Amino acid sequence: MSEQYEAKAGEGVLAVAGSLTLTAGGGVLQLYGGTREHVGSVTVSAPRPSLTGGGRTSVTSSVINLPSHKEELVGRPAAEKLAVELDMPIVCVAGIHVDGATAEELHTLAKNAEDAVELLLDALAAAQLPERNDHTFE
């Protein structure tokens, strides 16, 4: 049985929508936004004990970017954060595009993606799903 959660951060063409499906064996995160939603990058992140020890949690990630796509910049941190906090493997599919976006607009899109992930974590906490992992990742 799976659980579905949705969140949106930002407004207009700079909004980013997040959708998270949780299963017993992991989660699938989708981050889409801008003027043309698409598949630009796929990240798979799996939590593991930190190589530095101390009981900390780290993460191993693999990324596939489509040619000329930079969504790894939002997808990878999102997948890694969820993998550590939820202590499960996470697959993130990200596709965010705004024609001729300025550096400031790109920064806003990245921040909105980050905020969407935080809103999803808040929704999970409100639903009283498995406890979030308090460990930070390296």
C-alpha cells in the first residue's frame, strides 16, 4: 500500500510542485515546474551509515541527467534529504523549465523546490508517518 503527498511552493511560472509517493520499500519524489514540465534528471539516493562513523547517516546517490539538463541541482539535494530524513531509498524525477530564466529566477526556482520538499516533510509529520531521522548527512 502506498501513500501520496503533494505540495507546491512559489507562484506563477516560478512555482514548483512536489509529489511524493511512499511505499514500504522507498519513495518516489517528482519535482516539476516552470512553463514546461518534463523529465530532466533522475536521482536515486539510498541512506547508509556515515563512513566517518559516529552513528551519523549519509547517503549514496546516482544521477542520470538528460543532455543539456541541470535539474540535478534541485533533484539530488531533495532526494538525499528525503532519503536521510525518512531512512529509505528515494527516487527523484525533476523537470523544471522557464525559457530565458535569469540567474535570479533560477535561484527562486531552486528555493521553491527546496521549500516544496520541506512542505512534503511537514505533511508527513502531520500524518504521523514513521519518525524523521534526526541525523544530518555528509
